[in-house]
Amino acid sequence: MSFSTTRQRYSIRQAAALTGLPASTLRYYESIGIIMPIGRDESSGHRVYTPSDLDVLTAVACLSATGMSVADMRHYIANNRLGADAANQQIELLKVQQEHLAAEARQIALRQQYVALKIDYWMAVSEGSKDRAAQISQDAGALAIELAKSAKR
């Protein structure tokens, strides 16, 4: 979604609603330099967001949704202003984030396997299948060790 085609001005409440970021987060991102200082209404002194500001905030919201760190978001947005000169740095930042997400996905997959094994265990217990329950318990124990190891990485 791009807001840059209109001359509309937005209050912080409207900007928050349009970007999905709380007003406190918008102020925080401005205070730590993720986004440039927001213009102020001359009469009230309140922040006034432009369509261009909302475009940047939407990009920041998407980066945040990927779990990107505040430092990396700041770096990414700063590089964004440099355009093609920073393309390689942008690619590297995004590749690192992609690796983080892949590691999270592997961790989630292991947790899903563990939960599935525990369901199977309790099904075996409820069916009175002691041998099957014992084997599943052993498999779950091995998976628990793998989970603990992968959580430390």
C-alpha cells in the first residue's frame, strides 16, 4: 500500500491506525532515529504525518513483523535513503533476517513434532498400549534433547 499519491496529512492516531503501529511505537521509532523527525502542526505542535511518512512506517511495520531487530531496522531505513548505492548492504541485512526466520521455522517444527509425540503418547496411554507409550516416551525424550540444543543456538 502506498500513501504517496495524496496530499493528505495524518494525526498520530490516524497514522497508528493506518500502519498498525501503536502511537507510542511511532514516537519511539522517531526518538531512536528509525524514522526521520515528523513534521509538526504550526498551531498545535502535534505531529503531522505525510503520505511519505506513512510509506516509511508501513515498511518499518513489515520489517518489525519479521522480527528484525531495532538496530537492523534503523540500518535498513537509513540505507533505503541511499538507494542503489546501499543495495548490497540491504541484501545482506535481509539475508541475515531470512536466516533468522529459517532458524525460527526449524525450532517451531521441532516443537510441533514434540507436541505430536506427546499426543501420540497420551493416546497410547489411553488405549492401554504400554509398549507403544514407552517407545513414544523414549522418542520424545530424544527430541526434547534436540529441542534444548537448538534453543541455545
